[in-house]
Amino acid sequence: MNSSIKEAKRTLINNRRLNYTLPTNTKLYPAQWNWDSAFIALGYSNFNLDYSFKELETLISGQWDDGMIPHILFHIKDLNYTPNYKAWNCGKKVSSSGITQPPILASILRIIIERQKFSKKEIKKYQPLILKIKKCLEWFIRYRDPKRTGLISILHPWESGYDNSPLWDKPMSKIKIDSKLSYKRKDNKIVEKSQRPLKYSDIFLEAEKQYSAWNFSEANTEVIFRHFDDAEKMCKEILGIGDQKRKSLDKKNELVLPAYDQCIKASHLFNILDSRGVISTAQRQVYIGRVRTLAKLCADSYIDGVSTRV
């Protein structure tokens, strides 16, 4: 644990610039990010309170007149990041993006103050910072929840905190993009390949090739038949069914998930046997029935357990 804490401190210090800290010590993210800085300030508060509040005050320096705190502040006008300050073109004193991020500053500041056990006099010292964060929360209410529904609206996936989540694939696919627009990634020249997003095949293709070769060509089917029987037997034993019942039968519902794991294993083994063509048509129906029986036993046990807990 101590080595991890030392490494965390070293990372924060290495990534620190004049009065703010980069999310990563590379050219990939050469700016100050809203909620990154909030968490960074929380980290600094454990060993350097001055750095902690400098981080927050520098972030607040980019607050718009209406109260919004942008999600990026470009203290250094680096054109390598995309979209850079020119793309946003917000025309503010501190170059910034035109969107925001989840409003966690108030929560982070409260944690820091409570940890330090500040007196009322000490808290008063940070009143300007507190008031500016309050203004940001009021901006969210005024502009992102004008009907007071209790739900904050967002205008961009980056505002959600789930930046590149697959959850956005479907809604983003409905946005029509001008086919004439060109886009060139610059991170290819900044970050080594191992740190960039990979394709599914880059991670799993070799594993799929090897498992396919083993399961569909090399594996001993006689052994797989025995493994199926063992998985079936184990599933029933866990549920308290069969010749060798568990000792604590009164608590059988508490171990339904391990039983279900054996059910899934049996199903997988059946699929291998079926694909190898070593099960006749008549046997196939029998094996399917055996797997279904295990699944039903697990489902019944789960429902019984839920009913008991309720």
C-alpha cells in the first residue's frame, strides 16, 4: 500500500505544471480537465494542501460569466490536441471548450474541508472559491434543468463522464455528418500503439483460434463426456439433489450461483460434443433435456431463495 501511495504522489508531482496538473504526463492530454482536476485536488489534499487549492482555483479561473465551468481549459495553446482551442473558438479570457462535465467540485471541496477539520475562520478564507462553485451549480439548474425536473440534460457524450462508451453508438449513429468533412487523428504520432484503442481481434483472435482448434479438433471426446456427467452431478449436489447431498441442505439456496456455473459448464461441454458429431440425434434431445433440467433446478432454487430473503 505504501509503495502505491508513493507512486501516486510521484505521478501527481510529475504531471504538475505551474498551477494545474495534466491527466497524464504525455502530449495526449496537454490541458486541464474539469473533473480530473477535482480528483487531482483530492489527491493533493493528502500531502500538499496548497497544491490542492491551487488546482481548484486555476480551474475556476476559466469559469464563464454565466457560471459554467468548461470541461477543458487550454492554458497552453497546443494544436496537437483534437479538438484544440481553435476548434472550440469560444472567445473567452481563458481558452476553453464549450461544454462541461459532471459537477463534482462541490462534493470534492466538501470532502477536503471536512478531512482537514477547518474552523469557520479557515473556511471563510475559501469563501470566494465556494461561491464560484455555487454559481456553477446554479448554472446547471438554470440552463440544464429549466423545468426543475430533477434531471440534468447533457449536450454531448463527453459531458456524461462515459466519454467513449458503447452506450452512445446508437444515438450517435443517428447524427448526420457532412461526408466532405475530413478528420485526421493526431494521437497516432503522440502515443505508442500499446496505449491506443485496439480492435477486438488484436486481443481475442489468437485465443479464439487456439480454443477452436482444441475444442473442435484435438480434445478427447470421451473425457468431455465424463466432464459433462461431473458438471451435472456437481450442480445437483450443490442444490442438495442426488446421492451425495451437501451437509447444509437448509441453506441450499445460498449457493445457487456456483450450481448455475456448473449448469453453464455442462451446456458448454454439450455444445462441443454436438459440434464434434459424436452425439446421435436421439442422444442430442436427451442431453438438451438434461441441461434444461439443471437450468430449471437453478432457477427454482434462486426464486425460492429470493422469496425467503424477502
